[in-house]
Amino acid sequence: MTGWFRSGGSDNVDDLEKAINELGDEQRKLVTRFDRAMNDFATERSLETCLDALNISIQLANTRGKLSESWEHYARLMEGEVTRLSRQAGPDKK
């Protein structure tokens, strides 16, 4: 995985699950803030409310990108674990 999660170099599933949960919480909060910001913009139509909604949408996109990377990394870890366990079972024990 590129960038932000790998900086610690950890493939610890518990750490990754914690990061996914935290990012999910952050995403939910940002969605709520974005909904409010869009309602404000729809009401006021000011440059300030437009920029506020844009800023929150950028934060939301970044959080969703990190969440997507986390899930991809999690899937690769699980795929590797399944492969390892399949090899341990041997071809005749499937």
C-alpha cells in the first residue's frame, strides 16, 4: 500500500482494522458536515459557503481514498493468509 498506512511498516491486522474503523468514523462525520455545508450553500449562495462545501468535499475525498487503500491492503493480507493456509493444508487435504 502506498503512503500513509505503510509509514509504520506494519502488516498488523489489528492496527489496520483500527485505522479502517477510525477512517469510517471520520468519513461519517465529514458526510454530515458536507450535507450541512451544501444546505448552507443552497440557501446563501455565497463564495464563503461555496468554499466551505468545497473544502469539506476535498477532505471527504482524501478520507475515502485512505479508506479505500486500507480496505485494499486488508484484502491483500487476507488473501495472503488464505494462500498460506491452503499451502499448509497441502494439495491432497483440500
